[in-house]
Amino acid sequence: MTPRALLPICLALASVSCGGGGGDPPPPTPEPPDCSEGITTPRAFPNLTFASPVAMKQAPGDASRWFVVEQAGLIRVFENDPDVAATENFVDLRTRVHFDGEAGLLGMAFHPDFVANGRVYLNFSEQLGGVVRSVTAEFTSTDGGLTLDPASERVLMTVAKPATNHNGGNVDFGNDGLLYVGLGDGGGSGDPDENAQNPQRLLGKML
């Protein structure tokens, strides 16, 4: 078959693969499924309410209590009982934490040996002289894990931030026993200082 004879066949195949030559519109996009069907969200602890909670944790190897981190700087603890009606303060840092918008007490991690050493690691926003900074600090319980002693604070790292938003702040221990800290890019829409792209800066990194 000559190339001239092949040309009409190729054009016909191309027309069929493109939906024909009539310019028919594509079929309508189907509606997404209703994923909420059959799903309910009952309150786990209906007698309790919290203000701006950012994390809910349990101490290693201890399922008897829950700890809720509130962004304003308060960590509350309560029994793991659906009928529980009261909480206790685990630590109150509201006079220390800078709570504004996205800033505040943002992360909590129990030391893997918390039962033995009582150590807890927190990340929070602080404002000094008009400058907001991210603080990662260690606190220790001196009463057998009932509360954290604010006076036991040992600052591990502070990072100044150019703006008040994009704080990040989650902290957690990995299976390797190391403490990981996630910091935001320092703020400003679109990371204008390109902190996250700069390997010489701590902002916008997993540390």
C-alpha cells in the first residue's frame, strides 16, 4: 500500500480517537460519592470542652489518661473515661506563651522514658521586644507525672521569626529515639524570604 493510500486511513483513525468529527462535548463529570453516608461522629468525652485544642496525647505505656494541648498555653489532663466530667491542669504557661492567630503552644512530646524521668518537650511561640520566636524547651515533672513544673524549663532551641504566622511547631520522638521538631517558614504569604528553600536557615525545616 502506498503512503498516499495510507493517509485517509490515518485521518479516519485520528478522527475516531478524538471522538469523531462532530465536536461532541465530553460526558458530564459524575457527582462525587457521599462519603458521609453511614458515618457518625459521636463525642468521645461529651462532658468536656476545650479552647483551641491543637494536640491530644497519652504518655508512653499509659492509656489511663489523656492530655489536651490548648493553643493559649494550657495543657489539661483527664481520666480516659467517657463519663469523665473534670480535668486538671498539667501545666499552665499562659503568661509565657504568645497566643495570637497561628501562634501559641503548638506541640508536645513525652520522652520515651517519661515514667522514669518525667520529661516532656514543648514547642511554643514567645514574644520578646516585639519579636516573635519559636521556643523548644524541656520541662520535668517533679511529682510523679501528675503535673509539669514550669520552673524546670530548659530551653533547647529558639528561632526568631519575621512574622507571626506559619509557625509549625509539632514535636515528636521517632523510633530512633531522636526528638523531631517541625518549624514553619517564618511567615509572610508565599514564604517571601524563601526560608524553606534555604538550607542555611532553620525555618521551614524538619529538625
